[in-house]
Amino acid sequence: RAVSGATNTSSSDNAEPEQPRGGKVPSGRALWLFEADHPVRIVAHAIADSQRFERLVAVAITSTCILLCLDRPGVSSGSQEAIIVFLLNAGLNAFYVVEILIKCIAYTFKGYVFNGYNSIDFVVTVASALDTILTLILIPKLVFGKGVDDTEEYPLEMVETLGFLHVLRAMRPLRLIERMSGLKMLMDTVLSAVRPVVDTTLIAVIMFSSWGVLGVQILSGRLKYCSDPLITEPSHCTGENEMGITREWLNYPVHFDDFPSSLRTMFIMSTFDEWTTHMWAGVDSTGKRSIPVQNANLLLVVYYISCVIVGGFMVINIFVGVFVDCYSMMAERATLTRQAKLREVDLPDVFDDPESGFRKGMIRIVTHFRFNALVSAIIIANVVCMGVETFKSAAWQDSILEHSNWFFTLAFGLECFFKMIALSPRRYFYAGWDRFDYALVMASFATIAIEGYATLIGVNASILRSLRVFRLFRILRVFRIFRQAKGLQNIVAAIFASLPKIVNLFCLLALLFFVYSILGVTLFGSVCTNFDQKLPDLQAVRCILGPDGSVLDSHAHFSNVGYAALTLFRIATNDDWSSVLRACSSGPGHRQVSQTLRDSTDFLIPGEIDYQSSTANFEIGAAAIKTWLSLGIPNVPDPNYPNSLLEGSASRGPDSEGRGEWLSLAKQ
């Protein structure tokens, strides 16, 4: 009782408050209207405590997850799919509102929101309801795709606000955590680690700031280069190269020009994302207005390596240690709680060895260490023989594989036969390793029989090749070596014992990846990907006109939930994730309208642009794109523009069949 009481006290201090389930209706007035004995309150409490209602909520959450996967930027407004998804979302949002209303009546509003997961659900439901209502009231034509051309009548500035409300819907799948005890324990671990993580973050910021300030002092303004690698002097980095491409004096994407950029660089270095490339770029730097020279500052290797050691080996591992420590504490509390409860345990069966006779001698043989050593040697020899197989193997290799397979199958079959006689079938099949051995032996005999019969009757070669899939059972023989090594058995036993926790961790990670995938599709689903430049009409324009580095890789983007999850997994493995960051964080920049661009614009669009306006470059691009679309000019700009335009006749204008001058103007 003392242990149980202490356990309950310690666990209740940090446990999340839960709404009452079962029993009497909680005291107090619900929604300032219903007392505890009110019929409406009693009915609401019965519904909220019903398992069928909880299953219905789980089905609704699953349906919401499916709809979140279907809602993507690639679906055009007004299409049948978009309308169906919107209406289903509206219906589910109405169901969640009713659910919250029932639970608030059953448990009172304070008792409902006192639970952390219910608080999140309340915020998400209110945001989703506002999103649906405001969308229907303010911009219904963008939903149903009718009359989109005259959307000036509607306050389209509300789209950004609606987008924020739309993002909150991605939090809905987190409600599944409350319904799975294993996931709830892991999530409680994450929440309990908030305070230690804040302290660790302060340590990380201090260390990153120290090395970042040092980087600003050493490398500020030095990580620049000319786009033409043949240029040896910065003053020559002007004009065009032999290919007609304009030379530019560029900044290296990962640099130390200012304090925020240095912190960003330190974080990228701490994740080991192409850190050697960044290091050699710094080593090659020579000055603020000078061309990089290979290995100009080899001493900078010390600085970059220290950044990796401090950020990657120390700070990141401190974060990992914090979460491991918090999980150990939570697991220890859960273990004490389980130990306080008595439970039945099935005792293993005990088998007696025969005292005399033939079986007694057989048991001595099959349990002798020399017999086990012989079996281990046969297993190792089997592995070596399987390694003989190669692509387009010679006749002698095929002969070795065929005859060795017969020999090893027969040897393992005899082992099973002897053990079954010595131990009796019941005792033999009681052990899991023996059942595993028996299954492999039977599968091997079946494989030999099937292949032999197929060859005998002359089965088609393609079918015969498909039958070779049964040879995979040979590979499983390698795992038999675990039985002969007690140390490996302990490791395997530990792995199997931790499988439930690994499954819980995998489910939590999968759920978080799903939530972040939905966020990625919502926030970055419209970012251009490689080869989008070849799409027809206006779909390609935004990708052609985008700044350098603003296009995502065709295998790492957020156009749908599947690719978003793959992209997040790539980011989690630190594989060139900084390029994804650059593409998703790039945006249009304001710049002065050059005299060349002004002359070209005056020739094509005379008197329509106010060059003193801060948005003059956007106005030029919009006007050029509008004309380009109306003429149906191909997507390929003229590389000789504006010279090709000025060399033509003065009558060239909007009626021209052109060679991409309008698009070239927009890109300029």
C-alpha cells in the first residue's frame, strides 16, 4: 500500500488532468444553463461517455486526415473534386462543433478545456469553423470556381487570414494521441522536456552566437564569387560571357555577412549538411572584392571544424540527451505503477529428460557442444556458398550453388529429424527457435521440389524465374547463427522486448510527419519545382521569373502529402535540406528599374508605367505577362533580347508573332 500510494502521488503530480468518465454527472452548471440533474445534461453525459460515440469521433478524425491529403494546391477551384472536399470538410467541421457542444454540456466548459488535448481540439475546431464560414461569405467564387474574373468585388486581402486558419486544420490528427496510451506517454515525455529544452536552447544560442560573431569578424563579405569561373579579377565580372549569359557578382548561399545569417549558417553546419562544401568555400575566400583562390586560408579549417564539433557533436547531442532522460523518468514512473498491481503470469513448461533408452543417447548428442559447433560450421559454410552467386554466373558457379543447396538442406533436415526424435515433437516445437528452424527446412525442401518439378515438365522460362522468389528462404538460414551464440540471442531478445516501444515511437513520428506534411502542402505547395518551367501558359511564368535557387528539386517538393512526407524524411536525414529551405524562403524582391529595362518598356508599353513607384518592376512584369499570354508566345525567351527587338522594324508591337520579347521583358 505504501508503494502504491507513493506511486499514485508521484504520478499524479505530473499527469495531465483528464475529464471524468463514467459515474455521476459532474457538479456545476454547464454553459450557464444546465444543472447536474437537468435531463439535457444527463443525455449529453451518456453520449459523451459512450464508446460508440468515441468510435464515431475516431472515424471522423480519420476521414479528416484523408480529406487533408486530398486538399492540395494542384486541385483547381471549381472542379468537382474541390467542391466535394470543401463540402465534406464543412460537414465534418459541423460534427466537431456538435461534439464540443455535447462535451461542454456533459463536463462543463471548464472541465472540458482543462484537458490539454481538448484545448487544442477546441482551438482547431473554432478555426476550422471560421475558415469555412468566412470562405462561404467572403469569397464563394474562389471555392466553386464561378465568375472568378470579377473577384474584385470580394475582399481578397482576407485570403491570407483564411490561409492561417486553414493551416490550423493540420493539428487535427494530434487528437489520435489521446486515444493511444503508448503515444500519449511519448507525447507526455515531449511536453515534460519543454523546460529542459528551453535551458538547452539558451546554451545553444550562446554557443552559436559566440562562434557566429567570430565568423562575422573573419568572413563577413568575403564569401562572394563571379558567376563566370573564367574571370580572375572582380572588375572584369561585368557584361556577358561567350554564351551570352550576364556575369554577376554573387554571394555564397551560406555566409557570415551579418549576425542572423551567421546563426543560420551555424545551424546548417551543426546538421552536417554539406559542411565540407561550406568549409572549402570559406578556405578559398581571399577578400571582400577579390576572386576566390583555392586553399587561400587553410587555417580557416580549424574554425569550421570547431563549428561542427560545437554544434553537431555537443549541442545537438545535448538535446538528444534531454529527451532520453525525460523518457527514462516517465518510463520509470510507469514501471512503478505497473509493479504496484498484481497480475497473473504463466509459468513455462518443464520437460524431463529420459533416464534410459535410445532417446537418452540422442539427447546427449544433440545437446553436446560439439554438435552445436558442427551445426554452426555448416551454417557459416552455407553463407559462404551463397556468396558465390553473381550476376551472369558461370556454369561452375551454378553447379556449386545447386549441389551445396541440396547438401545444406539435407544437413539441416537431418538436424531437425534427430532433435525431434531426441526431444519429442511436443518439446521440440515448444521452443521458438526450433519452430523457426523447422519452417526454414520445410520451405527449403518445398523450393527444391517446386523448381525440380517445374524443370521436369518444361515450365515457361519467365514462370521459372518467378519461382526463384522461394530462394529467399535460403537467406533466412543466416539468422540460425543467432541460436548458436548466446550473446546474439540476448541482443535479439532485447530487440523483441523493445518492439512495442519502437512501434509507439514509429507511430508518433509518423503522426508528426503527417501533420508537418499537411503544413508543408498548405504553406509551400505552390513553390515551383524543377521542370515546371515547361508547363503551359501562366503555370510556367512564375517558375521562369523566379529568382535563382527558388525552384525545388523534382524529387523533393510539397505539391502533395506523399512527396511532402518524402521531403521531410530527406530533411530529417540532413540530406541537402538547406536547398529546400532556400527555395521555400525565397520571395520577390524590390529593385530599381534600370535604364535598359526602362527603354525596353517604353518601346513595348509606352507611357503606362510609373518608374518612380516602388512596385514598378512588378507592374512591368504583369503587363508583359498579360500581353505574352494574349499572343500565345512560346515559353522560351529570346536570349538576344533586347537587341533582337531593336534590330527589327519599328512596327513590331502587340500584333507581332514575336520571339519571346514580352517574356524576356518580364524576366528582365
